[in-house]
Amino acid sequence: MLFNNQAIDMNSTIDGNNNVVDQDMNIDINMNSNGMGMGQNMEMMNNQSPIIEPVQERQVNRTFVHQVPHVCPIHTRIVNHHIFKHTYCPRYTCCEENVVCNIDQGSCCNFR
């Protein structure tokens, strides 16, 4: 890697199981074209912003058990069936009718 005319050789080994990082860094500082000496180059390097390394992410899995009560209404419907069984008993009755028949053989006027 070349950063501001400075050769930086970085070898990193990351073990994700126990978060161990082994890092070897070789820095070769050359004089730049402005004619600055070695001390000025080191001072310039110290005033630069720090290098931000890649984020290492850890994951923690947690399980939460929530007990949720549910009301299950059960309704009982009672249906009453009424059966009407019809029976028939004869009741005999009787009536009497009088029919009148008139035989008219004439009147007194007919004999004149």
C-alpha cells in the first residue's frame, strides 16, 4: 500500500473464534520531492488522521420466551325439540231435524 509516498506493508491475521488479531506492519519512509528530512516526515505522519480498521462484528443470539394467554370461548347452545303426536278418538254426536211438509188442497176460495 502506498500512502503519501510512504510504503506500508501490512499483514493481518484475524481469528474470529477468540477475537485475536496478529498484525505485522513494515513502514518505509522515503524523502518526498519537497526536500524534507526524515524528522519532518515522521512529524507529518504523526499529524495525520488515524487509519480506521474494518469493523469486527460479534453476534450474540438471545432467545426470549413470552407466554401469551388466549381465551377460547366455548358456547353451548341447547335446542329443545317439541314433538306433538296427534291422536284421534271418535266422539259420536247426534242431531235431529224436523222437516215439515204441507199438503194444501185448496182454500175456501177455491170452492166458489
